Amino acid sequence: MLMVWGEYAQKIGLVQALQGIDIPQKTYEHTPQTKMIEFLVNTLAGCAHLKDLDEGRPITHDQAVAQAWGVPGWAHYSGVSRTLAACTPETAAEVTRALEQVTQPFLERELTLLRAQQGVLWWDLDLTPRPVSNSSKTYPDATFGWMGGEVGLGYQAAVVSLRSPTYGRFLLSAQRHTGATVSSECLRELVRIAEARTGLRPLRRPDLVQQRIQALQEQLHKEQAEQQACAGRVAQCQAELEQVGQRQAALEQQLHGLTAAPAQRRKMAGPYSRQTKTQHRLEVYQKRQGRRQKELARAQRVLVQQGGKIASLQEVLVQLQAYHDQLVAENQANQVPIRVTLRIDAGFASGDNLTWLIEQGYELYTKSLNDEVTASLRRRVTETMAWQRVGDNAEMIAWSDQMISQCAYPLDVGLERFHTGETVRYSTLLHYGPQPVAADLPQWFHDYNGRQLIEAGNKESKGVWQTRRPKVRSAGGLIIQEQFSLFGANFVRLAAHWIAENSPQASPPFDKPQVSVKQMVQVAANTTAEITRQPGTAAVVVEFAPSSPFRNCRLVLGGLVFQPALPMFNRACPEGQSVFFSPG
């Protein structure tokens, strides 16, 4: 299959695109572009290590595969490693653009089908770990973070997947982040990338932002009225302090006059004398002055704090107004708006993120990030409320228009209950959009759990494309490995449809457009076959080995059928079928 994929890669312009990449490395025996293609073949073969090119699965000795991929030959794996080490993040970005350009026509076709058939796009977002050894010090930008159930060293890959009517799923992008990255931090970046990749987005909701602006303006008016009251309190405290000061000064002057009397008269001053009473009154006003000073300082602090609140509100209002105007401009520029539904896990569902997504025009399916929300809902359940079964071991109760999770807008809320043996677990589903999900709980449960598409894609990337371990230790090489694994998942599905559509006599498993990527990579791509080329034509016959799982299958590339070199009676299965490929 590596040879078949090579022929297909040349037809769709993949090889030409990779040959045009500028890689900062000199050419000796093999060009750096050839070694980049070799790394892609290493990925498509499901190799766990670069050295598998020469040792585990000696692809470097397979000249037929090299010819199919349009290169004169393969380099030693150490040369591939040096090329990847020479790749900068800029080189990786160029590789990413080349791969996106190759798959863009297929993506456009899927988007056209989705708009015509369903009128809605479904995007799945996820963050999946890429761990490395905790003791390693040679992986650039690797940090400790949550790695699939425990803290470990490594990276995080943020992935966006499109639910595809033809291929099941079509991966749109994969961004590599440090291990300490959490889901909520990269949601907006993923959404922007998906919009740029598809060229489509929903209508924004400036009307909702305007509601927030009006609410903040009302709050601002209240705070400004409170500020005036605070200013009045400061003025009152200042006046009271001034009065106390004046009275204290008068008593001090009066006491001074009394104490300046002749000595004989001072001796006669008793506990009820005028001098003693004046002294007591002066002490009272001195204490009162201290209290008035504290009251004034407190009133001034409150006034300053109130001014800070008003300034903060005014700043937020300016930002919201600019945001509102931006959404209006984006709607005016959006000539082909479309409904888009996002499915995200709880890690993305912070209150700010939910608010932002709703204002961006998305319909949401997610879970609550806050366990207290689930606990609060459980307290609301009464014995008279009926749980509805939505799965084999799952039940739900739902409420509409609930304000939770610091989100600015009401959400549909569904409390889930799972029975696992003697244990009962609870969680909370959240939804925003026009669908009346609370009226059809099984469908709501099914729609959210459709996220298993991207979960299966993550599992596939780790098990089939071997992203569970980095093959290189350079910043650019790590990005390229991530991009090749994403591209490979799409490429194998594209090739399967190309084979099925152009092969009316195809035998299993090539007769079906929906194939097992794991089988294609781990079995078909590593199965021995005999290659026969017809002199003077573009026809190529791939005859799988008699001992292979595909012994009944013969693939004919180039649109021309001819008798293979070996006589048919020497084949293990003389009733084997042919598979025809048109030049297109």
C-alpha cells in the first residue's frame, strides 16, 4: 500500500508540494525534500521509530516504493533525523501549509455536501497529551502537565475535527502546545483556526452583546449614583470634622485661660470645678475628632473604590462596544453564513468561554466544568421527578434556561446518572442553541456522545500514527511529526475512496470507501507485494503475496489491464480479482 499511496500522492500533488519546501540543509546524496518525504512514508507505515526505516521495516531498501513516491531512493534514517533537526518552526509552518493546500479541494467538497445535505457543520475540539520521559531534558519547551490521568512531562495537542459525510471525520488542524496548557486556554485559537481552514462561520450575535452593554450601562448609572452618595458622605465627614476641630480649639483656649489663673485659684479647682469640666469636654472632643478622621478616611477610601469600579465598568463598556461593532462588521462581511455546532469536553467549558462561543454564534454541546453544578442539581431532584433512560446504563433529568457556570446566558442543563455495578456516578450536560434538547433526552445524549469521533481519532493518532512517543527532538521536527500524523489520518481515507470509486471489481477490504485505517497502515502498508510495470505505459500491477491477508487482490494502476509476469496457475488463489485505477 505504500506504493499505491505513492502513486496517489503524485496524482493529488502531494509529492510536488513537499518537493517545493525550502529546508535549510545542504544536499549531498539525497535532497532534504526527499528525506522529508521519507519521513512521511515512515509515518504512513506506522513506524514507531525513525530507525524502523532501516531496521524494523526496511523501507529504505524498497526501490519500488521510492519510484512510486517520485524519488530516486531513500536515505539512511540518520540522515532523515538530521534533516528534521535542521527544520525550524518556519519550515514546519511551510510543511503545514503545503499539506493543507493538498487536502483543501477534498475539504471544500465535504463542506459543499454538508451545506447541501444538512446545512450545519459539526466541529469537535479536544486537547490530547503527548507525554515524554519525565527525566528527559532534551525535548524543547516540554513542561509538566496533566498527561492522561497523571502529572507528567510532555506536550499537549489541540485538535479540531469536522464530522464528514464521506470520510466519517476530517481532521482540520493540530496545534502543539506545552504540557502545562489546559483546554480553556486554547479554545478561541482552535475556533479561529477552524474558521480559517473551512472559510465558513456562523452569524455572530451582536444582539446578545448589546444586551450585556445595556445591562452594564444600567449598572454604571447605579454605580455613578452611589459615587455621588459617597462624595456626599465625604463632604459630610469633612464638615463634621471641621466642626469638631472648631469646638476643640475653643475648649483649648478656654482651658488655657483657666489654667493661667493665679496659683491660689488653681489649687481650689476640684472634681466639679469649671476647669475640670472643661478638661473633660476637651478630651471628649479630642476622641471625637479621632473618630471623625477615621470616618473621613473610610469615606474617602470608599469613594476611591467606587471610582475604580466606575472606571473598570467604563473600560469594559468601551471593549464591549468595540466587540459589538466587530461582530456587526463580521456579519456584514459573511456572505455565506452557516450553522456550526461545537462539541467540547468539560475542560473547555469555562464561563467566559461559553459566553464567548454563544456570542460568536455557535450551538454548544458540552459538560459542566464545575462539580458543584452537578451537586446543586442533585439537590433539586425530588422523588416525584422521573429519570428517563437514555443509554444502556444512563438516565437523565433536564431543565431549560438555567443560569450556571458564570455564563452570561441561560443554558439547557441535563443531569446524567450512570449505573456501573453498585456504583452510581453523576455528571451534567450543557447545551445552548435552537434545538429543544430537553424534550428529547436520548437524542441529546447521543449527540453529545458523538464526540467519540474525535476521541477515536486521538486513540488512532497514538496507536496507528505513533504520536504517543516523539521520533525527533527538535522544535520543527516535533511539529512536522504532529502534522504528518494528522495528514495521514485524512490521506488514508482519501486514498481508500479513490480506490473504491475507481475500482468496480475491487475485493475486500478495498471495495468499501470506509476502511479500517489501522488495518491499512499496520497490515496493508507492511504487506509484501510484487510490482509489475508495463513497458511504454503508465500501467502498474500490485500483486499481493500469496501468504498475505490480501492474497485474492490484484491492484491495477494506470487504467490498463494486462497479464502479470507470473502465470495465473502459479498463484495461490487463481480466482483472485483485479482492481482498476483510472489515471484521475
